[in-house]
Amino acid sequence: MKRKIFWAIVLAAFAGISWQALRALGEIDKHPGKVWLHRCNSLEKLQEKHA
């Protein structure tokens, strides 16, 4: 019984993560003019890239 509950939770979590990934893939071409900043760990780096 505990094993079934565990796998149900794992499956639900995987489905949620998969849904978010599919939604993100659908957003790729909706904003062609934007520049997406990746791995910005400080305000200084953000301001450097903003300029």
C-alpha cells in the first residue's frame, strides 16, 4: 500500500514537471525580440547586460 502511494506521488510530480516543460517550449517563439539573461548572480552583472 505504501509503495503504491509512493509511486503515485512520483508519477504526479513527473507529470507536473513535464507539463511545465511543455508549456515552456510553447513560449519559445512568442518573444523573438527579447534577450534572455542566463546565470545572472548579481545586480552588477544584470546592469552590465542591461546596458
